[in-house]
Amino acid sequence: MAEERKEETLSEDQAEETVEKTEDVKETQETDTVEEATDHTKEQIAALTAEADKWKNAYYKTFADMENLKKRLQREHENQVKYAMQTFIEELLPVIDNFERSLNVETDSDEVKNYMKGMEMIHKQLMAILEKNGVEVIEAKGKPFDPNLHQAVMTEHVDDQEDGIVLEELQKGYTLKGRVIRATLVKVNQ
């Protein structure tokens, strides 16, 4: 009987040990499963975060591109409005040149002088209208030569003038709201 109790005790001990081992194995398996699930979830989160970042960056880039496009179109529209009359004025400049040449004609006739006074008044009105709309004459005579405003077509050497000074305007130049629409043709001291 003592042997039976020993065997029973051994069997109970073995049973308890087996149960403990089984529980340890189950816990280990559960831990492994949880860790695998956690790793898988972390991978999914990382992948989704990366994709969200990609879309967010694409959104910001597209938004910035749209803002830049909007600003560029606004600038272009403003320039079109600002310089809308440029072609008309460029076509009008040769007419003004001829009109000014006719005003410079010398005459002895009183009748022609009266017409000339009327023409001078018309010329002043025309120039006032152009100035009101942003057209300005480029002053050149006696000023340093500026290739942005002047076009040198002749040179001459005059001792009492510095080199690079405009000696004479051969044809007037004009700007429209700060933009050169025709450079002044000049003779420059060299």
C-alpha cells in the first residue's frame, strides 16, 4: 500500500508537472502568437503611415503647384491689362514722329504759323493723353548712355564732353509703365 501511495503521489506529481508544462507551452504559444500579431500589426501600421505620408506629400506638392499657377496667372493677367495698349502705342509712335517733324518746319507765313500753333496744341493734348496712360518720353540728351534705354547709331568725339554721354537724340524713345517700348536712337560721345 505504501508503494501504491508512492505511485499515486508520483502520478499526481507527474500529472501536476505535465499540467504545468502544458500551461507553460500554451503561454509560450500565446505569447508567440501575440508577438507575431503585434509585429504584423506594427508592419501594417508602418505601411499605412508611409502611404499616408506619401499621399500627404503629394497633396502638399499639388497644393503648392496650384498656388504657384494661380499667382503666375494673376501676374500674367495684370501684365496683359497693364500693357494692353502697347501694340496700339507702338503703331502710333511713327505717326507722332512725323507729326513732330512737321511741327519743326520753319515758315515765314503768318497763316501757316497760326496753323502750327493749333497743331502744337493738338500735339500737347496727344502727349498728355499718352502720359496719362503711362507713356513717357525717354530723356537722353546730355545723360550717360544706357543700353537699356538708348540705341547708339552714331558716335562722335567732342572734347568738352565726357565719354559715353549722349550728344544728340535722333529719334525719341518711349516707355509704357516703366517698360521700354522703343529705345531712343542716339549719337554718343566717344
